[in-house]
Amino acid sequence: MRDMNPEQTPIRLSISQTAALFGISERTIRSAIKKGEVRYIVVRNRYKLSFDSLLAWSQKSTRRRNKRDTKGIGKYVATWYIRNKKYSPNPKLIPPQPNNNSK
């Protein structure tokens, strides 16, 4: 097995995980697989879909994008904003980083 950097490790999702994450039906995802619109591999007779290709695919259609934002993961984005000032650093309190661009 080759060693991969965690940043290079592809994220793969099952069809049911994808449906829940993007707020669409499994039938829609299976249709995209059949049309070759998303990249996937088969592991133990199960589809594992590439998250990168799913994200690009979800951006191509306004309907899919709206479902993702209202029924899928997008409905939680507003709650990701940190409201507690204790955990949200004030930019004035963060010391400036030294510039390492010496010529």
C-alpha cells in the first residue's frame, strides 16, 4: 500500500451518504453514475463516489444546487459561523506574521 499525504487522500462516499449530504434521491445519483457524470470506484460491489466530482456535478444544475443548500449540507452552513467572541479571535489581537519574502 502506498503512503499518501492526507491532503491527497480522496474522499469517497457511498450512494446513501451522497444522497443525505446533497439532499437528493439515490435514484438521481444512480442516474448520474449511469450517464458518467460523476467519478466512482467499486469496492466490494458498492459504489464509492469521488467527493470532488460530486461537488462539481452538484454545481452544474441550479435544482441540485438549491436542494444541496436547502435539504443537504448547505442548511448547516449558517450555523458554522462562530458567534461566541471567546472563540472567534479579534483580528486586532492577532500579532502580524513576519514577511518571509526576503530578496
